[in-house]
Amino acid sequence: MRVHAIALILPLLVLVLSCSPEPGGLVAVKTPDEAAAIAALKEINRAQADFIRRTRRYPQSFNELIAEHLLTAEPTEEQTGYKFSLAPSPDAVSYTLKATPTSPGARHLFTDQTGVIRAEQDKPATAESPALPK
């Protein structure tokens, strides 16, 4: 009887263990935290303003802001529930920054060198989107 029970349980155990995520595999998605995303956008806008005052151009990546000690780290999806994308202009005189929620229902956020943060529900925010109150 014991051998029969082990024969039934062993394949089930192997199946369960093989479905467990490996490091770098499945990651739990954080619910979008709009307040954290807005705080990150404000911090990045401040760092951008400091960077252009120092260099007379905007940085090409978050790494430049980090290297100049103007930003401690690039904001992550795990921290905020948003994916951040920085797009400097080719001539480095302007930039756009988008925060896209990792799951539906949260507002999409946008800002640029003006420092104004804008939002849209259920679609990407742009420079024409409504501004958030300060």
C-alpha cells in the first residue's frame, strides 16, 4: 500500500516542483502605485533640470543622471508598478519621459522638459494630455 501511495505522490511532486519559477523566471507584478510613479517623475525632472544647468544638454539615459549623482537609481516596475521610458531628443535640448502602468486600470503618465506631469486613463499620455494639479 505504501509503495502505491508513493508511486502516486512522486509524479505529482515532480510536476509541482517543475512548475516553480526559476530565478529570472516569473515575477509577481506590482499593482501600479500612481503616487510613487509621480514622485519618481518629479525626482527625474529635478535631476534633468540640474543636469542641463551643469552641461547645457539633457542626458541620453538614466545612467548619466546616476553617474552625476543626480539620481540614485532608475525607477523600477517592482518599486512603482510602472515602466519608465526616457527619450531624449537627438540634439539633447529636450526629452520626454513616460510612465506606463504594468497592469490595466491605472493612469498613464507623461512629462517633458517643461516639468508638467500629464495623465490619461487607458491610453498613453502625451504632451497634449491633461496636466495633473501641482
